[in-house]
Amino acid sequence: MKPITDEITKKNVDYIVDGITEVIKTFDVRDAGSKGEADAQAHFAKILENYADEVKVEKFKLRPDSFMGWIYFDITFILIALVALWFNLNIVALLLCIASLALCVLQLIFYKHVTSPFFPEKTSSNVYAVKKPTREVKRRIVFSGHTDAAFEWGWLNLGGFPLFATVVLSAFAALFAVMAIAIAGMFINEFSVGLILPSPYRTALIIITAFAAPAALLLVHFSNRKKVVDGANDNLTACLTALAVLKTMKDEDISFENTEVCALMSGSEEAGLRGAMAFAEAHKGEFDDVETIFVVLETLREPEHLSIYQKDMNGTVKVDADVCRLIQKAGKEAIDREIPLATVTLGSTDAAAFTKAGLKSACFAALDHKLQPYYHTRKDSYDNLNKDCLALCYKTCMKTLELFDRDGLNE
């Protein structure tokens, strides 16, 4: 493969920035299952037709509001539990708190969409482009980003990470405080039903109610359903970088004898990785023919936080170690960086969905996990990109492609 010069890099970084700007200025907001998301996907599909041999738009059904919808269930459960405590219905309060905690664990930690039946169904899509080799396919690499954007995280926008963390931790503290006093009530007040009379326990209940009720209600503003962010960094940087890989192959007359190069723009990642899950299910078994890897790209913004996630989905999913090493080697050769391995301690990327489906995958990101003011806020727009970071990520992707074509995963 011909060397990727600084001139080629600059041209493609400008292309990435211009492409991000065009999407944001041209189309409506891109929340999961929206018209704006669909229009942006159609836009990417049309562009990819210039650089790929095959382009598919694959639609799927989902209930996107269910992913963060568990928060409203939890708020309701905690408030009802507080009322139950005042009537000495401690078992009811405890069961509501357990249900609240279970919903949080299932939906936030393991991405199980248990509240889906309570929300409306919508249609989203994945865009999948394939650049075939000149001869028999012996290996395949897929560069992936997600097209949709998140609803704004209200407290993060208003007060940055300190306020955001305070609100979230206070909500968890409130939940456990309600659980604790419910258990205490079983021993102190036994099981007689009735309004709690004056006592030291009543004083404690007043204090906990005064803390827990506002702490729970503050979660209403966790996700601002009236504002969808532009999603320039998260995650149009990834989509345009994946697109730039195929564009570079055409512009620079790069072809491979045996390596198939693909780009995937997944939909509805912000709704709980639904696009990646749908893609893996729709193509189940298709990638068993040859060695196939998925290089997921995520929020390419902070050069000092370049990372390869070896553990994803809140640290519960271990991705493919060989893919991690391949990207690390590419980083060392292309940009002279020792890109560290890291863990997604809160949240997840599409790499987790691919890994759970049995596909070899890892995520390459440049995100500060002490969340910056632009993350999931209105500040994440085309005027807040980092060209230096995009250059590092683009060069690393092109070197990953070169190394994979040369050696596959078996160096």
C-alpha cells in the first residue's frame, strides 16, 4: 500500500470536517429512529456508492425511547416507595427499590431492553458498504461508526461533569437510603400498617424523604427529551473517518488482492447499541467464511486520550485481544504513539454488541471519560472538532488497514 503522506492526511481530515459540517447543516436532528437519522443514512449511502462496490441500507425496528426510559420507571418507584414508608408498608417499599435497582442493572449495565413494550416502535437503519478485492476474499475488515446522536444530558450541559456526577451519585444514594430505612422499619415498626407516629424513626424518615424525593426528581432532567445534540464528535467523526478510508483507496488508487474493506454506519447506537445488534443478527454466520474484524470508532476528539477499549459495556465484555494489538501496532507505526488499552467503565460501544454476537471487534476512541462539556450536549457541533486528533485517528486507521491486509491477525 502506498504511504499515507501528510498531504493525503490533511486532504482527508478536511474532507471529514467538511462532511460533518454538511450533515449537521443539511439534515434535521438525528435521534434514533428519526427522519433526520434516516436522511443522513441515505446521504452516506449515496456518497459510498462512489467508493464501494456494494452499498446496502438495512432497516430494522426498535423502540428507542426504552433505553433511557428506565429512569422514569425508577423515579416513579422511588417516589411510591417513599409514600409506602410513611404507611409502614416497608416490604412494598423494599420491593420497589429492588425493582428500581434491577432495572438500572439490566438496562444500564447489561443493555437489556426490558422496558421496550412500554414505548412506541420506530424504524432505523444501518448502511453497509463493501469494497471488494481484485481476487478471492481471504480476509475482511469493517470500519464502523454510528450516525445517530443523543438527547442532551441536561445536568452535564448546565454544570459540567461535577454537577452531572453529583446528581447521579445523589440518586443512587437516595435509592440505597430508602432501601435501608425500609429494612430498618421492618424491625422497628414490625408489620402493622398505618401512618408512622412521632418517634426517632419518624425523624429519620423525614430527613430521608427530604433528601430522596428531590434527588429522584432531579433525574427527570438527566436526558433532555426536547433537545437532540448535533453529535459532531459523537459520532460523525467516526462515520466520516470510516468513509474517508474507502475514499482514500479510490483517490490514491489503492487496491488489495485478498482483503475486503467495508464501512458500516450503524443506526441507533445511542438507543442501546440497537443498530449493531440488528446488523449482527441480520448477518449471522455470514462472516465465518474468512477472518473478519470490526474496528469500531468512537468520539475522535481528545488526542491525549487515544485509547483502545479492551473491556466494554461497563467493563463486562472483553473484546478481541488480537484486534486490540493490531490497532496498537498501527498506532506505533503510523503516529509513534503507544496507544493504551482501556476499559469503558460507564457505558458501551458497538464493539460490545459485535463481540457478544461472536464477531472479532475492538473500539478505537479518543474520549476523556471525565466527560468534557461537549459530550452529549449542544456544544458537540462542527465548530468544536479537533483536526489534530482526526489526523492521528485517520492515519492509525489507514495503517491498521495496511497491516491487516499484509498479515491479518496472525503476525
